Amino acid sequence: MLDSSDMITGDAGPSAAIVLVHSFRLDRPADQVRSARFRATAHGVYEARVNGRPVSDAVLSPGWSAYEWRLPVSDDPVEHLLAEENIIEVLLGNGWWRGGLGFEGMDLDYGSELGFIGELEVVYADGRVQLVTTGDGWSGRISDTVENSLYDGQCIDARQRGTPDAVPVRRLDVDRGRFVPQTGSAVTRHEILKPSRITSSPSGATLVDFGQNLVGWVRIRARGPAGTRIVLRHAEALSGGTLATRPLRSARATDTFVLSGGDDEFEPTLTFHGFRFVEVTGYPGELTADDLEAVVVHSDLRRTGRFSCSSELVNRLVENSVWSQKGNFLSLPTDCPQRDERLGWTGDIAVYAPTACFQFDVADFLHGWLLDLNAETRHNEAGAVPAVVPDILKYAPTSEPASPVQGMGPTAVWGDAAVWVPQALWQAYGDRDRLAEHYPGMVLHLESVVAKLSGTGLWDQGFQWGDWLDPDAPPDRPGAAKADPGVVATACLVRSAAFTAEAAEALGHAEDARRWADLAERTKAAFLRHYVDPDGRVRSDCATVYALAICFGLLDGHRRRAAGERLAEIVRAHDHRVTTGFAGTPYVTWALSETGHVEDAYRLLLQTRCPSWLYPVTMGATTIWERWDSMLPDGTVNPGEMTSFNHYALGAVADWLYQVVAGIRPAEPGYARVRLAPTPGPGLEWADAALDTPRGTVECRWERRDTRIHVTAVVPDGTEAEVILMDGSVHLVSGGSHEFTYLEERR
């Protein structure tokens, strides 16, 4: 793979993008070409063209990976692009490699020089192979992109187009052992959105509302005097009628376009923004909806699941979860797509992975990220799963207060991503080979935790994120949660050890399976001994600790029933408003419904007062917010430093909608067998969901008609399903459509 090629670069300064160029002639007539493959990767991001046409639909290639150990190589067919005389042109920009990444002024880069390496392999009908590689014979020129930054934006000067300003091209050393086939999905363009409104801000600037918080960029057309500068500033929300840019922190999120004097079209493909609103200044003449459009960009994922119900607010909540997943599944699962961060925080995807697996086919996407996680963990100086993957934060100077996660050791939820994400993939897809690839990372995590346990057997030492962003925490202290961090961490360890034992058993590692099952049992016993009263009261007595204890299997018999009752009491005492943060939110409705409190779970879901899942929807949200009150009821932005309007973690409640409300669950990994257990509740008259599984499409619908519940279940041919109804009846069915009706019990 790229064995005959050299990595090359050209020096155009730290801001500008360059174009690398090579001309070649085919050894045979073009009609004798049997196949042609273009393979490439880069330090930076690249777009390759052959004879003026792109080699693929991908943008921002090769994406972001753990560059030090894994540099993905794309492999695209290009025989349809070839002629007898050919020109290869490669636009090379900063991307994540020289991205000034991090937050609070970290300004972290992987390297100071960009680089590109590629080869074009042509196979002729007679079997002869022609190889065109990077190295000698390549030239370079300055592109029309004079500035490019993921956080700050892109400046394109149309007057530079076609200029012959040459830059010298030279070779770079590169470790070929890092090259790996591209596993994750390429980043591509998706929806094109036209403006829903064009208005003016109080200062007189033009404001464009695209009606949807999205990730991507704006494509714009203009004609005006040469040198005219059009400036586009992006934001997710308005405050006081102007762009709310404070949540962006130091990210400028600004694109600048300089006109040539003719008809110009600009598309800033070397950056991306999270935005709904754009402020446009300098546009010559009146800006209309025909002059610009938003281009939605994310990794190329196939939609697999759908959900709808009788509540339009809930339907919008689900769509918000879908849009947040799209926006944050751009090369890797990030926390947010707009401010000076956009990092692969492990805690977010740890709790969201089951939801992600229902909404899209993320098998390849998350597999590639887990390979990065394993590599980063093996090389982590603290011997633990990093808080972010790829771990750019390891390059932050230790003297800076802005690097709190460096060398911190293992953490619950965040570190548990090494186990919980493979668990979600195993349940969704049942791929044993990939489970085997993920297993070493699971072991590394558990071993790092075991080394930190106290003499009591509890995970109650060291830093913990805990129930991050508890709604009762002050805006400037997001970690000040009600839940005891030791309770949260120890509960998480039981879950991780138990699944690692299950994985070891599935992979034939019998001794490992016993080891991890023993760890789960010992930790559970320590949890019960130190944290749970005989009457089921759990230390810190808040919704999160009960939700985790119930869902992670730490309580049995009367203590489980008592914990369910206590959880319901807490939920009712807060008038069915959410009281949980990152750790507890994905599980609180599960814990309620699994302990017989379905009505409370529904009332918690359907609450519209803040904090609640539907409060943002009533405020016009089109994605999931980072905070329950990212926007306050008076329309002002939350004063906390972390106030993203596109963070999918709290949208993990959608998993409960899919698996409990609609009732579609895997009875065996990969849906080899299916469990359909729809759970009607007050406030909804019907719910309907479908999922494309590895065995075919599964559907489940329930509808309330007077005093009866009507259920329709559709099972793929060759698959068995267990249908469990709320009247206690159980039905075993196989492929086809099946109808059931039962009398609803009135409470």
C-alpha cells in the first residue's frame, strides 16, 4: 500500500492551501484500461482530481485518526476519469493535522508541515500495470484558499484562481507502518438547505436562517467588483436579534470570499461549521435565497432506524437526536461541531452508542474509532483510556491550566467507552471478528481501573467526571453533581466487567471470562456493602444512582423493588422534571419502566418545563443541546462557558423510545433472534418503529383503540421473535406480519 510513493509537500505558509500537480500519459490507449485505482492519504486534508473531476465524493479526506499509529488510506476507482493525457491535481489543506486544536488557547498541532502521498494504479486489458506515484515530477502552486482553519474558517480569493504562483515540492519522511485501509465512512456532502428566512440584524447586517441547526458550510454565488470581500459569520442561535457567538469561545467560524470581478461561486470545503444562522456582510446588491445554500456534511452513514408516535414534540426530539448524530459523526464521534473543541470525547459516545446503532449503520464508523481508542490507550502515559480519542490533548503543555485531562488516569463512563461502545456494536451487529478486535481495549480499560481500586474494592479514588452537567449544578461548575462519584464509578465498573466477561466467553477465552465475572461479582458485593442500605437506599439518594444501580444489575429482589420505588418518588417530587446529567440521563426512563413505573417514565419523557427533554423542543431546538437550558426561557443563552446547541449525549433517551416504547430489541446479538416488547403508556396514543437489522427489517407498532391495544409486529423471514405484551402474554413467532390485541389495564 503506497510502497512505491513518497510523501510530498510544498511550502505556502501556515494558512494557505496548496495544489500539487502531476501530468502523465497512459502507456496504452484509454479504451484498453481494465481498471484504475487511486490510493492516497495525507497529513492534513486533501481533495484529488483527475482531469478536473474529483476521484470520489469525499471531502476532508482522510479525516481525523490517531495519526501517530493509524493513517487511513482511501482506495477509489478512477478508470472512468482517465484519458490518454492526464493531469492529477490535489488540493491540500490544514485539516486536523495543523489545526490549532483544543480549547482555552491550547492551539495544538500534530505537525508543522502538511504532506500528501498517493498512487494511481492502472491495469490494462493485457494485464500490464502502470503505476503513477507521488515523488519526482510533481509541481506545486498556491491555491485560491489563502487561509484555512477548521475552527476559524476559510478565506478564498477568486483573483488567485488560475495563477501560476509556484511553490517548490519536496519529499517528507513518513512511517509507512502507520498506513491502514480506510475503515470508517468517508465524509461527504448530504442535504442542501435553502434559507428559510433572510432578515436584518439590529446593526443592519443581513441574517440568514436555514431553519435547521446543521454542520457543513455555505455555498454562495456573487458578482461584483474585483476585490469585494463577502464575510460570512456562523452561529447556532441568536441573542437579542444578533448572532450568539459567545458559545463559540475562540472559534471565529468565519468564511471570507474575495470576488474576481466576474461570476463567482465559493464553497469552503477545507473547513466546517455548526450553525443555523449566518450573518452576511459585504454582499454586492440584495442577497436572495437563490444566491446561497447550506451544504450538510458528515460521514456517509446509511439510515437504518425510524420512530414516530402521536406526539409531534417527541417526533421532533427524535429528529433532533438524528441531526445531532449526523453533525457530530463527522470522521469521528465528537462532542460538538461548532466551538473551539470538536473532540472525540469518550463519555458522549459511551452513553449514546445504542441510540447511534439504531438510527444509522455505524458498524464501520465506530469500529474505526475503536481501533484509534485501542491505539491511544496502549500509548497513554497514564495507562488509561484517554478522555478524548484521538488524543490531541496529550500534546498540551503540562504547565498550562488548560490541560486538565492530561495524565488523569481511568475515569468512569468516559473510559468505559472502551467496553460500552463494543457492547452496543455487538448487540446491534453480532460481528464476532470485530468483537475480538475490540476486546484488547476492553481489557486495557479494566486493568487500568483494577489498579486504582481502594482497599474496599470500590472505585472511589482519583478524578471522576461523575454525573457531568447535572441540571442542579451551577453553570460554572458542571461537575458539581448530586450523585456521589464513587457510586457512579463503581456501578459502571460492574457493568463493564460483566460485559467483558460475556465477550470473553463468546470469544472462547474461558479463563478471562472467569476473571472478569469474578471482578463484577466482587465489585457488586463491595457496592452493596458500602453504598446500599438494607432497605435499598443508595448513597447520595438521587435519580442517577438509582438508575445506574437498577440498569447495571447491582440490585436484586426487595432492594431492586425498593430502589425502583425510591426512584419514582424522587422523579415525582421534582414534578417529573429531569434531575440527571450525562451519567444518569440515558438510564432513568429505563430504570423506571423496568421496575414497573411506566407512567412515571412517560411523564418524565413528556414534561415540557425546564429541565426536560421537550423543553428545548418548545424553544425551537432542531438538535440536542449540551445543557438542559442552553437557552433560558427568556431567550437568552445560558451564561455557562459550555453551552453547545448540538451535543447528542442527552438525546440517548431515544434508545428507550426505540427499545421500550416501540419495543424493538435484540434477543441475541445481531438480532439473530428478536424480542418485541412494546410498552404503551399515558400521553401517547400510538408509536411505530422499524429497524434494518443484519437479518432484515423489523417493525413494531402499537395503537390504543378505546380500551384495547392493537400491536403489529413484522419479523424478517428466517428469524424468530418473542413478542411480549403488557397483559403478560408471550407469543413466539417467525417471519412475516403478526397482529395482536389485548385489553389495556387502567391505572
